Amino acid sequence: MSEAVFALHRFGRDRARSGVGWHKVVRERLGDDLPAIDEVVSEHRVIPDLLWLLERDGADADSVPSAVRAQARRLSQVVFLFCSAGVLPYWSRLQGRLETERDMRGRMVITNGIESLLASLHPKVTWESSELRVASSVDLDIELDGRGLILSPSVFLPDKTCVLVRSERQSGVPALVFSTPLDLSDLESPAEQSEDEGDRALAALVGATRAAALRALSESGTTGDLSERLGISLSGASKQATVLREAGLITTVRHRTTATHTLTPLGLALLQGALPAELSRALSKPPGPDTPQVGELQGNPKSHG
């Protein structure tokens, strides 16, 4: 959703490109929802006007007037609609780009220390005398007081932009978002089309809902996370996790009342379209008394967690 806010900013800012590439495809996907998107980008500067969507202290607090809460809900819905059209269809590719950036920054810390990382984040960011300074027209000081700082790359933030979120919604920790810009024309390349074909093949292999659940767990998550990512009930998410676990595609670790699910190497291979032909044929067959199960093909007993 944070990338959706930044993508919406990019979408509204680059109106001259509305007839080509990513902009054109997104407008076509939005269909009847396009006027609502255009209205929001016309009435608001997405950055900074909608950054409160990313903050823990949102506009749905009891102390906020009901009219303001209604407006906040409407804006949230519009951003979610845009996320579905402009971000989610490309998420596997975008996630790979963000993970590469994260790994590169991690190696930088190991090799040269945290000061080197902070000093190299962005042209507008400087690290001096234990202070991280962001060039901005807004005068704002944040004392971390031991809370730490989330450093988050964004592929949709324009090249000369970085954003400070005072209290990130999930953790409550301040977050500095810096750009690792992507040429949006790359999103409609043949590679992206082949990813779409892979998604369709995965859905044909295990079913659309289970394919979506498998993709949702490309980053490990709890049953609650899976429920939120898929927009289904907790019981439904639990059932999907059980099916994937019994197929050997995820593992589940329980801590008290929380179950955390992670892809197995087999689940990752299936998600990436790298399964051996034998496994693909077995998975695509209707289950029957003689149909080998994934766990049996691995040579391992099925795990029931």
C-alpha cells in the first residue's frame, strides 16, 4: 500500500504519459474507477497530502469528526483501487527489485559501516554529527530515542524525492523512504508478460485461490497476515494454509497462539515456475487413490504441522 501511494503520486504527476506504457495500461485496468482516481490526483498533492495513510496516527481516531473519517475512508478506498490496478499486477517483479536494493544496502553496512549507508541513501540525505538531515521545505525534527529508523526503498518515488513518515503504521517507528527509481516502460516488457503467463499457469496447476495464497506468502507471514493480504476470513486463511502445508509447499511454526507460514523450497520453485515436469504433472492431476502427493514425490512424509 505504501508503494500504491507513491505510484499514485507518479501517475498524477506524469499526465503527459497517460497514453503510453504503464500509465495507459493502468488507466485501462481502472475502467469505471478512473474518474475517482483522477479526482483525487486533481484535488490533492498525493505527496504530502496522503502520507497520513502510511502513519499509525491515522484520521480514523475517535477524536476526529465523522465527516473527516468518511473522507479518510474514501481516500483509502481510492488508493486501494489504484493499488489493484497499478501495483499488484507487477508486484513479483517490483519485489525482486526492492529485495536487490535491500541486499545491496546490507552488504554496504557489513563492508563500510552504518555511517556509510546513511551518507549514501539519497542526494537529499546527509549524515553529520549523529544527525540524519533531509533537505526539505518542511522544518521537522524527530528524536528517535532508541526506537530505530526504517529505511525503505521505493521504485515509484521520483528520482529526486525522498519521504519521511513520522510513525509507520505497523511498527510505529519513523521511516525514511528513498527512491530507487524504475523505468516504468520496463513494466510492460515481454518479461512482464511472461510473468503473467506464469501466474496463469500456477493458477491452473493448484487453483486460483491457492495460487494467490502461495504468492501472498512469498514473504513469510502469520495466518492473520494471509487473511489480510487475500481479503478473506481468518478461518478461510487457515484452511488455505493447511492445504498448502499438507502439500509440502509451506512450513508452519507456531509460537503460543500465532502461526507463521514460510514457503518451502518446493513452494518457492512452484511459485517461480521451476518445478520438474514430474511434479507439475502430478500436481495438475485430479487427486485420486493412485495419485502421488507432493510430499511422497519429495521422499518425505506429509507434514501436518
